[in-house]
Amino acid sequence: MTYVWINVLFFFFGWKCILFESSEKIAVKLCRLELTPRNKDRWIREIQIMKKLNHPNVVTAREVPEEMKRIALNDLPLLGMEYCSRGDLRKMLSKPENCCGLRESEVLSLLNDVGSGIQYLHKNKIIHRDLKPENIVLQDVGGKLVHKIIDLGYAKDLDQGSLCTSFVGTLQYLAPELFENKPYTVTVDYWSFGTVLFECSCGFRPFLHNLQPVQWASKVKNKGPKDIMAVEEISGEISFSTHLPCPNNLSSALEEPLENVLQLMLTWDPVQRGGGINPEGRRPRCFELLDQLLAMKVVHVLNIATSRVHSFKLSADENLHSLQKRIEAEVQVTVTDQELLYKTGVSLDPRKPAAQCVTDTLVRWDSNAIFLFSKSLPENLGSLNSRKLPEKVQPILKKVWAESVSYVCGLKEDYNLLFQGQRAAMLSLLYHNTNLTRLKTRMFADSQQLKAKLEFFKSSIQYDLEKYIDQMHYGIFSEKMLKAWQTNEEKTASFIQVAEVNHLDDKIMALHSEIVELQRSPFARRQGDVIEKLEEKAKELYRQLKITYPNPDPNTDSSEMVKILSQAMQNQDKILKDLYAHLGKILLSKQKIVELFPQIEKVLDDIGEAEQAVMQMQTKRQREFWQLLKIACVRLSDKMTIICLELTLDLPFLYLLDILGHVFPVLNEPCFLMSHHVCLLYLQK
């Protein structure tokens, strides 16, 4: 057994840690107050509900060890639960970097987990009634962050009927019918879930978030059926919207489907809320839309030229060319001019579907971008910046500061994504350089091989011509063959130029030097230290603001935050200028390599053709010699005299044998040379 720390949760009084001997961490909830009969029933009901539930997104009950039961302060049983070490959703939302909403992947993970947990509770005829960030905890399961619903103390078992009337839960997330003390159904959880989801997407609750429900209920009651947000303008007028506010961290492809889900969940009328039950699937329409949203395949494309991210929802079995046509329509970069790279620098495979670049899981969904480069090297590379300051100033200072922090965090994210793009371009350059080196090696090998063959063929031709001229007066001659040999000698001289590749070698070596310098450049490494420090400063200022001024007025000093914003923007301009300057050099070097490829391929083709021509000339020479020998044999058939000489040789025939033996080594073999005798063919004139 090992000693571990466990959490002991006190009913209405928070929690503390004690040392407990166990093989696993568990959370124990106990009550230290004298409860009314009604609250005793609630306590016991929670334990009963927890013990019958088993779902990955609902906290599981655990047996309380016997030695722990002695800490009970009364006759009420203890509730043991699995221990979730990553805290609750409120802790996550309170981080300054999340003040304008969670990352897209985190929002999707919340949708998947909490949506699944709520449907499970409803299927088991249980209404939670108090769904809020504090009642959603996070647990690390196999490296994945999983959301779990806790605190079913307010949960209502529907075995006794589908309508309830008790007033429970936390006001900020309650459905309107609950704080109006009206009968309610499972749709109260839809409202709470929609409110939590909106807050996780944007950083604040949807309806007049700075007011209590009793204050905003009358103002929001008459909202439109699709309105999902209400804010109070500086003039005091209430403004409604059917869309999610900016800034947030959601992609354009996700915003509209999520708005559709929220419009159903945040409907004021509880009967219409959730969109009703689909008679075919027997499920609420809001959860059907949620499943469709989670099944979406979205690819995020960062246009390096403009530093803007474009998101595309992929249709089933969509091919890459179809995606490229959509990119062309939105970005104005033609399909033939597009180069799409993974962050590894590898190009997308045109033979595979467009979904090849989409992750199958929600983990790091939003960082799984691909990078769009224009092959034509646009002149305005990096001249645009997609992140703009908010156009509308919020009347609530806390919200203004939140948007300032979000802006600085966004600048850092923009730089990180662009640096990934620069890195992808560098890796792509190195891949091209590897292919260039491979082609260069092949080119030099083929060049050397051609030179060797040419040298051999040239020396053979010269030797043949010398011997041919020497013996012409003895009667063995052919003007046609002589002319062919002379022509071959001239061709050999021209082929030597084909084998010369030094001019390309100089270009390749210069490129190699450029690439080495690019790798050594300080701009090849991240330059985001300044923006990260400014981000931490902005976060700390925001923390202090929340502590010092829970409800700050517009006159609160914001000069420090303005200073940080100014420094962040100036720094961003500088590092992006350096990044794009370095990126431009990378793309230029890559373009030089791309332009060299066809030149090298042509040289390889020329070398191949020259080598083939040399082989053809050599074959022709062999045929000519055999033809010459055939003619000689025909002429000798009637006039041949066999002369046996002992150690005596007639000179003209030696030349003939020498010539023939040069081309046909078989004539020099021992079978043609007899001991002290040589059998010679004598051609009579």
C-alpha cells in the first residue's frame, strides 16, 4: 500500500486534503452539517444515483474504504468518487489566455464529452439541473483530456414523472423556467449546456453576463427564437444577435454549425428548446446537429502570402483537386500555382482524398493546419496581417482588457503558425535539395560513363583509320566505310560536349552554399521570445484587474495594458518582417532548384541519347567489318590458295589480320595460330 493525497469534499464547505493509505486516489464527499430531512433525502439520492451510473463522461462512484468511514461526522453515508486531478472547467476558463474562449479543439472536446454525458443521464431518466463549469471536471485518460460531469446533488430522477417543480441549481446557468419556479423537463439541461458552451466559445455567458438572471430575465424574455446573445450598448439599449461574437478561437467552418446547435439549446420556450424529438431517430434535434458537427472533416489552410487561415468543410470522398478549386475561388491562387505542404514539408498527395490532411481525433484539431504557398512567388509576400484590433469597443472595461489579452495571445499564435509555415518551407527546400543531390550524382555518373565510352570509341576509330590508310594500297578498301568512320569521329567530338556538366555543377554548388547559410541564419529559429514575455505581462495585468477591481469602472487606469498592446504590435511587425524576408530567401532557393530539375533532366536525356548513338555506331562498325570479311571470303572462294609458310609471313596479309583482329579478337585466338605455321587467306587480284 502507498500513501497518497486524496480530496475530501465537504458539503457546502469546499474541500481539504488528508493523508490516506490506498492503492488509488479517490475523492470522498462528506457532510458535516445537521441537515433538514429534505436535504438528507437529497444527499442519499445523490449517492444512489451515482452508484447506478457508469459512463466515461460521468464521474464514477467508488467504494469508501472501511478505515475512511470513521471520519464521518454523523450517520450520513460517505460518497466515494474517482479522483479527477486536472481540476474543473471553471479553473480552465479563468486562465487569462482563455478570457475570449477556449481553443477550437477544446471546445469540440467539451461538446463531445459533456454532450455524451448529458444524453446518458437523460437516457437513464435523470435531469442534472445544475450543469455549470464548476460541475465539469477534467481527467487525463491515456494522454487525452476527458470531461466528466459531477455533483448530482441537485439531479432529479424522473421515474416518478417527467415534470418537476422544485427550485434548484445555480442561477447564472439555470433555464428561465427554473428560477421562475415553473414545471420543467430535461430541456433545462439543454439551456445550461448551451450557456456553458457559449461561455467556453467566447469567454462570457450569452445574455447580459454582467447582470444576475433576475435582472436580465425580463429584458431577454422577448428575444428572437434564434438569438443566442444579448449585450447592453453604451446607450443602455439591449442588442441581440444570432451569431457568436468576436473575438473567439473558432474557425469559420465551425462557427455556423455551432450557432445552429446553440440556437436550439438557448430557445426561451422550454417546449421548443432542443428542436423537439426527431420521430425517425427518437433523439432531440440539437444532439443530432451536435453529432453532425462532431463528424465534420475540416481542413485549415494557412495562406502564407497573406498570413490568413481559411477553413474548408470537406464533403464525403472529396478529392484534392476539388479542394484546390475551392481554395482558388477563395484565395485567388490558381490550382496550378498552389503548393500545399504539411508542417513536415511534405506535399499533399494528389492521388489521395482531400481528407488526407485531417486528423481523425479532436486532439490538437486546430493546430493541424496545412500551408499554402504560391509557386509564382508573389511580390506582396507578407505585406498583409490578418489579425486586426476589435472594431467595436465594449462598454465593460473587464471585457476590453480580456480582448486585449486575447489579441496579444493571438499575435503569438499567429507567429507560431507562420513559423511552422516557414519551417515547412525549409523542410520542403531540403527535400528538393536531396533530390537535386541525387540527380547530380546520377548526372556525374552518367557523364563519366559516357566520357569513358567516347574515349574508347574515339581511340578505336583513330586506330582503325590509321590501319585502314596503311593497307589501302594492298587492295582492301571501301569508300563508304571510310566516310562512315570519319563521320563517326566527328560525332564523337560533338558528344564530348554533351558529357560536360561543369556549368550545372557550379550552379548546384552555389545553391548548396545558399541553403547552408539559410540553415545557419538566426531567423531559421523562433524569434518569439519578446511576444511571449508581453503575453505573460498581459495575463498578469488581467489577473490583477480581476483581483483588484472585481467590477472596474471605465476610469480605471489602462495605460499599462495599452503600452503592452503597442509593444506587441511593434514587435509583431518586426519579427514578421524578418520572418517573411527569410521565407522569401527560402522560396527563392527552392525556385532555383525547381528550375534546375528540367535542365538536369535534359542533360541526362542528352547523355542517354549520346550513349545510345555511340553504341549504335559501334554496332554498325561491327556489322561493316563482318560484311567486309564476307566479301573477302566470297572473292576467295574460287581463287583461294592455301600457303603454308614456316615462320614466314607476307606483310599485306598481316595488316588485314591486324585490322580484322582489332575488331574481331577471335582471330587472335590460339585456334587460328598453328605451331610454326599460319594459315593465310590470299586474295588474288
